[in-house]
Amino acid sequence: MTATTDRDHGLRVEDMGPASLSNTHRLRVTAPDYPQAFQIDVSAPAMMQPGQRLPVIYVLDGNWSFPLVAQIARALTLGPGGLPPAIIVGIGYAISGPMAFGATAALRYRDLAVGVDDAHIAEVKPRMPAAVWSDEMPVGQGHRFMRFIQNRLKPLIASRFDVDESDQTLIGVSLGGLFVLRTLFEEPTAFQRYVAVSPAIWWNDCALLDTESEASAAGRIAGRLFMGVGSDEQAQAPPARMVMNLVEMAARLRANCSDLKLSTYVFPEEGHMSVPPAGISRGLRAVFAP
């Protein structure tokens, strides 16, 4: 720690290093079947009773979304009828430096999607630095990523924190929202609460609709789900049909899934990049509502 004097303003200034959230832990996790390490951020309540087992909220896109979800969840525990204290787990990538943002964006296409949307990949890949998206990087490996979360990450978190394994939530935005919905349809008992903000239902010619139809026919969709989208997203990317895809998906689920407690919301005057804070806040309140 170094101290300096700001003579212009009469202040003594101390450099305390990088800012961080209080009561958080960061783990670097290397899995044998992944070439890069994961960054796992964990937020725990400031005060916990001995032996108290808490709900766990898993956050996709942890590099971007973990601080947001951690702070929103903490705030929501303070009001009457709010969230219970919970452990927040952000799933991100241990990448730093000038290429970090691009590398993280590229890895989302590998881990959060299933199958390949050739037209979309052809559009976005040229914008990515070759150093972070090589021809060897696979796309659409969402099933492998789900196995990592279920078989490796969840047991690790349970071994280090007092978690209630019967009360687990999954939150995702955009491609993360797509991953949330696919997990609900394919492995509905993996989590009990699901929050999908601006889900990319359009991915791969809306292949998710076939997954939903199969799961609905088998009667295996259950739990609590919130889906939210910004009203401006429809105009921002007309071919993606962000609002209409969500509205139509909600209608299908309400018609076919009696064991699913579903709530949805279209946020006025919000776009794809502005809606996550509101979507996460409303989503958490919805899935934890009595």
C-alpha cells in the first residue's frame, strides 16, 4: 500500500490495489477436459448460523454477471418478504489482459449453446481476434458444460460451503438464457429455480423448440421459471424476434406444463444490453416468491 498527497485537493490518497466485493472468494478451477481454467467466484452472506444450509444461485457468464447478481441478491435480502440469504456462484473464465473480453465472448459460443448456428458464427467470428477464436475451438458444446457444472462444480461447492442441494437456482442472460431453458427442458431436476433473461431462443433456427416439445410431451418440465426480455430488443435485432420468441415460448409452456410455475415480463424501453439488471432483480423475486 502506498500513500500520496493530492496537493490540489488537500487529500491523502492511499492505493489499496484492485477493488473487490466483500465476503467473496475466488477459485481457479482446472478441469481435465477443458484447455483453459475456470474462474469461480463465490459470495457468501456476511453472517451465517453454524450448520445453516443455504440456497445456491449459480450464475452463467460469471466474468460479467457475478458482481451484478451478488449485489442484487444481497440487496433483496434486506426488505420484507425478500430473498433468503444465499450463496452466489459465478461461473467464468480465468482470463486476464487485453484479450480477456474477446476470449470470454468466444468461449460463450462453445459452452452455452448446443449445436452450431452457422449463419451467426459466420457473422461474429471475423470480429473476434484470431488469438481467442481459433479454427480448433468447438462451438455448441453446451451438454459438456452442463456435465461440468453437475458432476464437477456442484460437488466442489458443496464440499466447501454449507449449501442446500435441494434449493438451487440457475441464472443466464442471452446465450446464458438459452442454456438455462435447455437445462430446464433436458434436466429439470438439476435446479429448482430458473431465471432466463433475453434468452437466445433464435439460436440454430430455434432448435430449442424441438427440445421443449419433446420435454413437454414427456411431462418432465417442472420447477419455477422466470423469463424476461426488453421491449426494444425486437427492433434492435428483428430476425432474432427476441420478444415474440419469448411470448410464444411462454404460451407453449403455459399450455403444456402444469408442473411449471412460470412468470414472464417484457421490460419497457429496455434493450439487450440494458435489461439484465432489471431482469435479474425481477427474476430472482419471481422464482423465490412464496
